[in-house]
Amino acid sequence: MSSEEKPALAQPEPAPPRVAPRLPPTLLATQSAWAGDAEARKQARLERDAAVRGVTSIDAMREAIKRVGRTLPVISEIARVLVPDAAAFRARAALGLPFLITGVATRWPLSGLTPQTLRERFSHLPVRARVGDYINTAFAPDRAMQDMSMLEYLDLVAGGNHDLPPYLGNLELRELNSMCYWPAYFSKMGPPRFWLGPVGTVTPLHCDYDDNIFAQVWGSKRIFLVPPHHDEFLYPSEANAILFGSPVDPEAPDFDRFPLARQANMIECIVHPGDMLYVPAGWYHQVRALTFSLSANRWARAMPFALKGEPSLRRAEA
């Protein structure tokens, strides 16, 4: 065989390039991604909340509410009025002060029911109860809650072995709302929310940056209110852009821990069966049941009345 006929030797294939092993992301990188997602969700919620209320931004609305608050007269008690029509209600609400309306909820079929009715007709309703220390964890994401039926809740309350009575709060109970006649005071209202519990249940001091009508259906409650610009005395913390909580207890203020609270104007009122309380956006309020109570409320979903349609806050129509 000539040299020309010898078969060519196979050349070795080149080794694949070395690839560095992929390491798991660092904790810092993971936290950064989570933080980015959380910030994106927060911004999306702010934009959605502003659009629902027809305002340019929630931050601007909050600051405007506090600015208007500084112009309000100092009050020591909550005015009580007879049932107004929608126009009269809105005119009074535009003054920026809370007020009580007498006899609204007494016209509701729900007012004629009793706790025993809940056992007999609504024992099957699914509810979520606030249990344990729901005051100090009120605005934390890990507040202790338990899902149960209405009957289980009523039995839990009847047991009576609690430092703080279990509380049904902020629940959308459509079966109960079918027996309510809400006045058309707000052009846009959120769904009705119900609050049920025995004497001693508490919603701690907080503010919602939406106008609010609160109806006392059964029993009585003590409510403290503080004007919006006095948040500087209340050591507030943000739960979300339209909900701020305060650690100050108006019923037993700890001035050693919270010395600025001495300067807050805390106004006490009692709501009785049938009463409806208008709470303007940004007013801090704390609520305690003096008896077994059923209450309901609705928040507006529009620019607060006290801002009087401020042009600089109006969102441009799409």
C-alpha cells in the first residue's frame, strides 16, 4: 500500500468548553428580587387605589386631607342630626367634621333580629374570627385569625375564657346585608362590612383615608376620634397607603411612652342602636363594644367630601 493509500488517522474531537458550575443565587440577590416584586405590587396597588378614587395619587390625597384638617375648628363633642337627605348629608360632610345621624338603622329589618336569630338562621355562615391579641397585632400581616362557622363563633364567645373576646370584624356577610337599607350618601361605595362581638371587643386607633359611614345595629359602642392632622402626635405606622395604625390607646394613654399624645384632641362619643356615624377620611378612631354589638359600615370610593373636588387632585379622565 502506497503512502497515498494509507487511511488518514482520526483526529481527536476537541474537548467541550468548561462551564463553571451554576451556584444558587445569593441571599442578597434573592432578597433583592423579592423586594423588587413587593415594590412593584405596592406601586400597582397605589395606582389602582388612585384610579378608583379618581385622584392623581394617594399620597397627594393624604397630604391634602391633613392640610384641610389644620383649618377645621377644634371640637369637643360630635354633633347629632336627624336623618338628612343625600344633598344635605354631602353638604354637611364637606365641612370636614364627623357627625352622628339618629335613627337610621332602626328602620332596617336586621335591627329587629337578635343573637339567637344568628344561631337559628345563620349558624352555617363561614366567618373569620379575630382571636388572641388582635389589638397589638392589628396592623401586622400575622394577626391571629381563625376560620369557623357562625355557630362555632357564638359558642366560642359563650365559653367566655378569653382575656380579649373573639371578634368578627370587617366581614362581607351578604345574608345580613340583605336586611339593610343603606342611604345613598356616597356616589361610589365599597361593599358593606360587618362587625360582631361581645362587650370588650376593640378596634384599636387607626385611620382610613376614605370617607366612612358606620351604622350601629345592636348594642352600644364607645368611639374616640382624632382629627387627621394630629397624626403627628399619634406615632402612626403604615399598614397600607389608605390605612394607618397608632399604638396610642385613647382610653388609657401611656404618656411616658407616647408623650406627644398629650397634644392630640381625642373626642369621645357613644353610638347607640340605630345611630349612624360619619367618619371623614383621615380621622383616627378607636371603637370598643360596651355591650354585645352588631355594627356595619361602608367606605366611599371617591375623593373625600372635605376636599371639595380639589381640581389639582382630580385624575384626568382616560
